[in-house]
Amino acid sequence: MVDTEVLHSITTKSREPTADSQIQVKNLSHAYQQRQALDNISFDVSCGEIFGLLGPNGSGKTTLFRILSTLMPVTAGTVHIFGRDLATEVKAIRNLLGVVFQHPGLDAKLTVIENLRHHGHLYGLAGKTLRHRISELLERFGVSDRAAERVEVLSGGLQRRVEIAKALLHSPRVLLLDEPTSGLDVAARRQLSDYLGMLARTENILVLMTTHLLDDAEACNRVGILDEGKLVALGEPDELKTQVGGDVIIIESVDSGTLGPAINEKFGVSTVLTDAQLRIECERGHEFVRDVVAAFPEEIQSVRFGKPTLEDVFVKLTGNLFT
């Protein structure tokens, strides 16, 4: 069950758009027949910011991404991008966007430079201007030495860099990325995150990305957490984690349903049963772990604790595991 009091406090803090907000989403909803994919979503994003839309499969982030990237129409609510109405000014907005989809959009049989050259032609770029822009971007993303190679021989991380370079060819003001680190190893994901941070800082580009990976969301300036079409949290990652009280302890037991009330009674803490695990929030978790194991040595199979994560924020607000 959603913790409505905490939900209200989290989502209203960052709701009002600022003077610098260049994406403004207000009361956006979308339904597929009887299924509500988005339910009254509101948020804003500013230039120079990396904004992450975090959510498990089925949370609505793909639908939201498709609307923002102009692939689906606005059917309820409003979206403004750099002051233009997405419902009526789609063509003008498309020129402002660079889009990187989850599935590769490069021609694997063409070289890196051929892919970028053909994409540039779609935006009316040609000659010296296009050559200079391609050279600039390949250098910036560290792939200039691979320009003459076919895309199919590049690693997943290098291909993703080329995808982003392609999306930036026409100098968009907004970069939209759908699950940009999906399929990449940890090192490539970290490197890509660094590149995006560099873009936001040096180019003052607005970067908005969807992800189901908690590490990706942690690297964003702000995060909107989606669940079943609702925006359940909105703010800076560290700010959101302060909503979780102290350390988070997870206990596994052969009979969690009985152990939970027993722990409640002995220690005066609140336990939440989630997917056969007991979840407890308390200060000085290392001391509590020692005491609870000593009190229930036979009942406890395993116990772990740590500082709150965005997953803990999701669990607190929804009562569900982040899967």
C-alpha cells in the first residue's frame, strides 16, 4: 500500500516549475483501453540537469518516454518543451530533440562515420559543417580512432557512445535516452554516466533518461520514481533517501509472519512483511542487528543492513519490491 502522507511530502517539494524549467509536464495521463499507463503525472526539468525516470517494468516510463519523444500524442494533460506545446507543435519540438532509443538505431554494416553522415543529411547538414560536427563529436566521445570501422565490430559501450553522438549531430537542446545503459557492463555504464554529466555541465543540455537500474538513477541530479503509472517520488536522490528512517534491516525467517509481531513487541519497532522478508527501519542498525539476532537466534535465518537506497524509498512508498 502506498504511504500517502510521505508520498505527498516528497512529490510536492519539487512540483512547481522554476523560471529555468524547459520541460514542463502537468497532469499528464494516458490509457490503453482499460489500463491506465500514466495517471496524472507532473514534473519539470531544467537545462544543465540530468533527470532520471526510474521504475520497474510496467511502471509507465516507456509510455512517458514515447510521449516526450513525440512518438505518441498527448491525450490528457499538457507537456511544454521550451515553451512549445507538444499537443500542437510537434514538428517544431522534434527539431529540439535528440533521441536515443533502447534498441540500437545504428546500421551495423555501415562504418561509424557513414552512420553519422547519413543521419546528418536527414537534418539538412552537409559539406564542411557536417564534417566538422562529426569530427567534433567523435573526438568528444572518444571514438574518433574507430570512425572508419563498421559498427558491428564495436563493443556495446562504444556503440552507445556513437548513438549519443548521432543524436547530438543537429545540436538539440534536449537529449532523451531510453534505458541508455541496458546491456552494458559496469565500467561502460559508469563511463557513459560521466559523458552525460559532462554534456549537461558544458553544453547546458537538458538530459532526460529512463532506467530501471538504481545505479543509473543515483547518478542523476533529480529522479522521478514511477509505479503503476503514478509518480510516487520526485527529488534529488539523497533527499529522497532521507525519507527512510535510519538504517534498513532485512530479516529472513522460516516464519516471518510470526517473527514480525514478536520483534515489534520486544523492541518497539515497526516491521513490514514484503515478499516473505521482514523490513525494518531504525537508527544504529548495527546495534539492532546484534540485539535481534541474540533475542531470536533460532527464528532468524539471515539478516543484513545498510544505508537507505532508492530501492528502499520505492519499497517504503509502494509496499512492493523493486522488480
